[in-house]
Amino acid sequence: MRDQLAKIKEEAVAALEAARDLEQLNEVRVKFLGKKGLLTGVLRGMGGLSAEERPVIGQLANEVRAYLEEQLETRQESLKSAGKESRLLVETIDVTLPGQPVVLGKMHPLTTVLEEIKDIFMGLGFTIEEGPEVETDYYNFEALNLPKDHPARDMQDSFYITAETLLRTHTSPVQPRTMERLAPRVPVKAIAPGKVYRRDDDATHSPMFHQVEGFIIDKGITFADLKGVLLTFVQQMFGADREIRLRPSFFPFTEPSAEVDVSCIMCNGAGCRVCSQTGWLEILGSGMMHPRVLEMSGYDPKEVTGFAFGMGVERIAMLKYGIDDLRLLFENDLRFLAQF
Amino acid sequence: MRVSYKWLKEYVDLSQTTPQELADKMTMSGVAVEHLEDLGEGIKNIVTGRLAKIEKHPDADKLQICQVDAGTGELLQIVTGAANVREGQVVPVALVGAELPSGLKIKRSKLRGVESLGMLCSGKELGLDEKSLAEESQGGILILPADTPIGKDIKEVLGLDDVVLELELTPNRADCLSMVGVAQEVAAVLGVEFHPPMIEVKETEDNIEGLARVDIVDTDLCKRYVARIFRNVKTAPSPQWMQQRLRAAGMRPISNIVDITNYVMLEMGQPLHAFDYDTLGGQQIIVRRAVPGEELVTLDNSVRKLEPEMLVIADAKAPVGLAGVMGGLDSEVTDETKTILLESAYFDGACIRRTSRKLGLGSEASKRFEKGIDLGGCVRAADRAAQLMVELGAGEIVRGVIDICVTSVEDKVINLSLERVGLILGIEIPKDNVVNILKGLGFGVEDQGAQLVVKVPTRRNDITLEEDLVEEVARLYGYNNIPTTLPDGPTTQGARTYGQQVHDLIRKTILSCGLTEVLTLSFSNQKLLDNLRIPQDDSQRRAVVLQNPLSEEQNMLRTTLIPGLLEVTARNFARRVKDIAIFELGNTFEPTTEGKLPVEHLTLAGMALGQTAQNWQGKPVTMDFYYLKGIVEALFTALGLTGVSYAAEKSNPSFHPGRTAKVLVKGEEIGIIGQLHPDVAENFDLSGEVYAFQLAADKLVEKADLVKKYRSLPRFPGMERDMAFVVARDVEAARILEIIRANGGDLLQDVTIFDLYQGQQIKEGYKSMAFSLKYQAPDRTLTDEEVNQVQAGIEAKLAEEVGAQLRG
Ligand SMILES: [Zn+2]
């Protein structure tokens, strides 16, 4: 029986080595170590042995079993890891193929710019006010010191609904509306973004466009403060190295009035096609609130002062993104919108 | 306003500056120079020459050979094709090496074998307006006055050695619609002295009294009327210097009388009008509103129907001119005119504006009245014209002036406190600076210590308040010399309102669902609604109508966003963009009763056509009803909206009757979602299934609930059970879900549909549906038994209420 055991051990070791995968290994286990396996068969034959031999052979058989089980486990481990590796190999994919597409909707560039303007002014403590797109003559003109037949009304050709109502020609009417609501409280710091309308339709004018109006009313507000607030805005919007320049101008609702230029964002002031070689881009109208405007909406111009400004959103978007044709903004070509 | 630099030099010393430097300074102080025009630009080496001899070209009928004395010491042989040349004339001669504004360079050449050493020039070739030339020079060589010296630079002779400053005036600076006004401004800007023109009138012995009578009837529209009478009038061309100045200003020389009135208007800013005195009935001028039914033949030979809001100049019988707008033909000054009545008046700007608009007659004169002229300048302007009449030998001046003025003409007195200047500008400007600036503008200044008493001349009618003076000081002190500070008041909080937050959330949610934002114009028209198949009596037909639209396509404000989105979709589709998913968030407009503003409804609409992005892994998803509905549902989730339901909408003519739903929130209809009717798609040149939704965004704001609150996570395991059954096809999912939820008790947490099948294995008219139900109790682990019980209850109800037959 000793020989038998030695032979089983030898055969089993060979079979373990020969097993190529876990399944074959299991077959080997069943064949040699299973309940009906060869080793068990040897032990069953121990009945014919003498009392002296029985424990010796029994111990030997146990040693063989222990040895084989250990070998089996080792072999099992090595086959397992080999199997894993080969599976990973089979599972290899082309990682350069594109991913599952996730469609992102694109915000209209005008909305993006509007949001940016709002964020900058909210950071400066401004609230956001709103007003109707169809306005009364009173808020659109008269409350802004533009009485009927004022020559400056020529500057803005309006769409009329009735003799007394029209599509607002600027976001400025939000100024008197807000003031009437809040007077005589100070400080008032607000911007009013929105759509405005003028009777113009050509390569550089759209009958509908967007403006942002802004104003501050408080005790001791000065023209110097106007310059400071607008410089802060311009530097946040167009970059910290931008400068501004103010030119005297005329708006019926401000006095003194100023056009605000920003140093050209294309050429940094050296002069280029975009700035007509001047080095400056006109982006804002502004001024100290006209005393009559303050008065009409319930503030005492001897007690408080204020300033107001307005900007065209299309102009800013075109400068920011280098868009050279206004009409693209309202054509809504998806290939255009996808760029933002 | 076009300002001749040469002319300007007559009033201010410009020796220390250049046109460009002056232009920059003016722009930065408020009178913007839009453009500098060098009148002689491109002209080089062109001189005056006398045609000494002219012969026919031997080999060409249309050519002539001229021997020209151009002051070079020898006769130059020049061949010309012009027919209007005669011996002895003085003409512009482009010498060899000359350049013309067109870029043409003159070289020695041969024309049909004859050598030519230069070129004779036409007015047009020198950049002159052909029509402003004397008749003999039109269409040929420019013929200069016979006494023009020869060998002179043509730029000097024609006044082209000049630069024109084109001003871009703001409406308040009407005073700069005159040379003297501009000169006063330039004097202030440069800090030099202003020399107004010296005016002296040589009058004859007889007196205007008794020769004419002026009455202003409508004193609200005419504040002042000044008249002078000129006798022994001789019409002739005006002198070259005057013609050159008129041309530089953009006006066409006509004859001495007309040119004088235009010249004085340009110089003093006061429009003048000359009447043929002998045509005036009763030798009388009456300034009054037109009488209904009155007519006037104006200078341009058209019959004008007059309206009572128009101001006319009439004689004793009838209107002879439209005040400030255009004269009458009958009283026009002609070559036969012997006596002239000159009008220098102040008319109401608004009235002139209305009349000139109504008749489509705008002129240099009406423009000045509209913006407001100098009430104090009427007599001076009439005197200036009289002075020029004499100087030009155009007539004699009858002694005296008729001056009817219905208001006082006084300089305005405004107190300016230096403290106020500092308060507004944020900088203390020294008193001396302030005084100098105001004096430079021609204002009177009286120093009273902390306060200056400022006298503002009548020509600056834009200045009425202390703040206006502050602006004058600020702009001439220099805006860019004022410091830059930030307001130092209390800190304020910048924040979005609740409504604004919801708008932003709506936009962001829809964007994250893959729809791209578009912005369309707010205009619409009834035809677009026809294309949407909207019935005539539908409320969407009631729109806010524009009185003066740019076109019929834009004659009203939109009542729905769908047509705008359809147009965008169609435009992209035509440009071969096949897969389109877009949305817009904007106002629609609803008219209200007369006298009230329309109601503006913030509206959200989306549209989809085609498929989601192509993918190599599998088929793309078709963007259909359920695709858009998923987006709408995601939006409602983001807004915390509850109580949403959908009801089949079979009768909206814009939509597919079987693929459309009303969207309701707690029973209130807030929008629609569905496939657009194929006819609608076709009307917009679209093929394929176009899906759209439109929601009342203002209702979404009202119903949104952005307040978030934590609920504890389940501590005990839940149980998931499936349920599958066959049910009649017309039983809506909503009905089944309703039954399941109603009978699920407290344990049922959630139910979802995970399969829908109608086809071969299912009986005709039926469908198979499978639901997954989630059960959970907050305080214990559920037992099979209790869940079985609930499931059984639901199944029984489904069988009972909708005839559901349970499957395996
Ligand atoms: Zn530039």
C-alpha cells in the first residue's frame, strides 16, 4: 500500500501540474481527493492491514492528502490569477472611441452676457429691477425730462401702440418706476436689464435689442463715484487692465452727461479696425441724474444726488466674442449658437 | 454742421493749433468732431492757366489742341476732348506729375499722334459738385473767372486749401449750428479770444415805417419777427469767397440774394427768408395759423394743403409762405425783383418740426428752428444780411427795422454755488478756473464770494439750471481730470428677487436637458397665426397692434412663442441642420382695455425635431412627445411643482389631435405639449414630426416651491414587487397609476411603469403593462404577508375599475 500511496501522490502531482484551468483542477481534485477518489479508495482498503501497519499507513495517507491539498491550493491560486489576467485581456476595448454623447443646451450669448453683467453689479450691491416692454409715454419720455416735442425725441424713433403707449425705446423708464416706488428712501442701487425697441432695421440695427440701465441715488453721490463704479464694471467685464475715458455728451435725463469709452479690447489702445484706429470703444452712456428727473419721481435734488448709466448688450456681446454681424444674434442659427 | 477751418480763423486765432488737435480737443469737451475732411485731398500740382490758342486736332474731330499759359514761362501744348473751351479762358491745368482726387496721375502723353503735356480739368475731376457750378462749366472744363491770376495753385483759387470739421452735435447744442457759435466754443476750448463779426449797416434816407406792416397773430408760435427792406436789388452770382464758404458748408451757391441769406444762416444760425416785396398784398406780413381749406404753392411748385396746426406767413389776402419750412412760389425773389422784404424771425420749434415732418420738407432752416435759435439774434442777423447786400452791391438798405417781439429778450441769470460744483463733481475746482471757463464761453460772471452770478446769453438756450452750468464747468475742466472714487454710503445687498431666481432656474434646467436657447423678435402678424391654424375667434388672435410697424410681418406683438420657434426651426432645417432642440423664455403680450398697458406674460416654449446625437454604440433617440414630456417633467421636479397632471387635448387645431396634452397644475391649465399638426409643420416648410411645448412661466413662478426640507432616510429595508396585466388600450396610464396609488396605502412609496406592449401576443384592442411598486415602512421591516395583502387589494381594484387581467 505504501507503493500505492506513493504512486497516487506522484500521479496527482503530475495531474495538478497538467491542469490548465480551474475546471480541470477540480476534476483532478475529485479524482484524487474526492469522496470517491483514489486516496479515499486506498484508505478503504486499510481494513486488510495489520493493527501495527494500520496507523502507519493511516498517517502516511493523511500526509499525502495534506500535501496534495496544499499543492492543489497553490495550483488553484496560480490558475485563478492567470484566469483573471486572460479575462482582462479579452475584455480590452478601444479607449479612443468617443463616449456616450451628452447633449448640453447652449445659453444664447446675449443671455450669457446679461447674466455676467447682472452678476458683476450684484457683487457691487445693486438689485435687479424690471419694467414692462410696452410703456407709457410718461415713463418712457416725460418722467425722463423728455416732454412732448422735445427735439431729443428724434434720437429714438419709437413704435407706438396708442398715442400714449409705445414699445419702450430704452430701459431707462425703470428708473422713474423704481424711484416712485422707493422715494424718499436712500440708498437706491439698481440695474434694469431688458428688451428695448426702435424703428431701425439694417445691418447694424435690430428693431429689438437689449439694454442694461443702472442707477444709484444717495446723499453725496458724485460724478467721481460714477467714474469709479463704471471703471470697476469695465475692468470686471473686459479685464483688469482696461481703462475708461469719458466724453461730454447729452442725455435729457442726466446733467452732466458723458459717453464712456473703454480702451480697445482688441488692440489695447494701439488702434485697429474694430476701434476705427482710435484705440477706444464707446460702450456706455451715463451722467448725473437730472434734478428734474429726481424731483418728478419724488426725490429732493437738494438733498440727494444720483447717477445713471445705460449700455447696449448686443454691442458688449459682439466685442466680447468678436462677432462682426449683429444679425447673427437674432438669426438663431444653431451652428452659431453652438459656439458659445 | 460742417465747419470750414479757414472760415473759423476769421473769428478765432488758430495759429497755435492744427485741425486734428482742435478736433480732438472739441470732441473731448463735448462738441464732437465726427470727421475731418481735407477739401483738397488728392489734388497735387494743378494750377490756373490761360488758354492762349485753340486749334482743331488734325486727326480727331472731338479733340482740340490748346496752347496753355500756366505761368511756367512757356506755352504748354495740351490736348482736350472738352467742347466748352474758348481762347482767353482761365481753367485748371494739371501739369505733368499732377495728381487728381480720383488717384489719376498725369504723364506726358500722345493723343492721336499729338503730344500733350498735361490735362485740363473739369469741376467734377476736382471733386466739386457739378450742379453747384455755373452753367458754362457743367459737363465740361471748369471755367474760372477771367480775372483769376494764372500759375496759381488751384486749391487756393477754389478754396480747397481748407479742412472741414464735421460736427456731430447733440440736440442741446443748437448754438453750434452757426459759425459764431462754434467759434465761441472753440475760443473757450482753446482759451483764446473770440472776435465776432463787426456789423455796420449803411442805410438810405427813406424809412421802413409806412412801407410795410407786420402783425403776429399767433404769438404762441412766433415770438419775434424782424423785417428789413432792400431796394434796387440786382441779382447776380455771389463772389467766389462766399461761394467757396457755402460749398465748404455743403450748400450750393445760387445767386447773391439767396447766397446772402444762406451765408448769414450759416454764420449767425438765424434762418432768413427773402420775399419779393411787390408781390405782398397790402405790403403786409401776418403771422398766423393756416385757415382750414387754405392752400399754398410752395417754391418747389407743389400745391400744399394747409392745416390749422401749421404756421403761415400771409399777406393781407393769403399765405405767402410756410413759416420756417418753405416759401411760396408767388412771392419768390426772381431776377425781376426790385424790392425785397427780408424776414428774420423766431418760430416755435415744435410747430416747425410737425409741419416739416408732415410735408416731408426738411431743410437747413427748419432744422435750426426745430432745435431752437437765438431769440436775441434776429436783428443782428438781419443787419448782417443788410451789410452784405451793400458790400456785394446787391441792393440798398431802407432805413430802420421792423421788430415785433412778443416776449422779453433778456440774458438768463443763474446763481452757481462753488459748493454745489464740488458736491456734484466730487472735486473742488478753484474759483478762478470756474470763472475763466464761464467767461470763455461768453457768459457774464459776477463774483459774490461762495456764489457766482452768471449771465447766460440768449443763444445758449440749453442752459437753464445751476446743474447745466456745472456741466459747462466740468466738460471744459475735463471729465478725465475728475478723480475716480467709489460711493462711500452704507453697504447694500445685491440679490435676485424670488421671481428672478425661478426664471434663472427654469432656464438652467431646460439647458441642462439639452435644449438650446434662442431669442426671437417680439413681433408677429395674423398670417403667422393662420399658419398655426388658429381660428379667427381664438383669444390668441387678439394682439397688441403697432401703429407704425416697420413692415406688415411685424405689425403686432406676439401672443405665442410657437411661430417664432417654428421659424427658427425652419431656418435651421433649410440650412440642413436636421436635429433641432430649442427653447425660448420671453414675453407674450395680451391687450387690455383702452388706456391701460397690455399684460406681459412670461412664457416658456420648447421645440424638437429629429433625433438626439448620433452614436456609434446604438441607435439615437427620436425626440418625440415623450422626449419633450420628460424635459417638462424634469423642469417641474426642479421647481418643486406638485399636483401636475396631463390630459389628452384632441381639439387644439395647431396640434396633432392624438398626440397632445394639456398640462395642468392642481387642476389649473398652464400649458400644452404635443406634436404640431402636420399641416402646421407644412405651413412652415417643415417635414417630419415637430414637437413643442408652451408653458405659462409666470404661473410656474407662482406655483414653484423652492423650499427644500430634509426627510429622514429609510432605516428598514423596503420591498419591491412587480405587477403585470392586460388592459383595454384606451385606459390611460394616468388612470391606472391613480388606482394603484389610491389603494397602495401608507406602505406604497413609489410606482413606475417599466413595460408597455401592444402587439401579436396581446388581444386586439388591449395592451400589456408592467409596473414596479416600492413598499416601505418607516418603523419596521415589512413581511411578505402584509405586502401581499396590499398587492392583492390593488389588483382587485384594477380588475374592478378598469378590467385589468393579471398576467402570470
Ligand atoms: Zn482697437
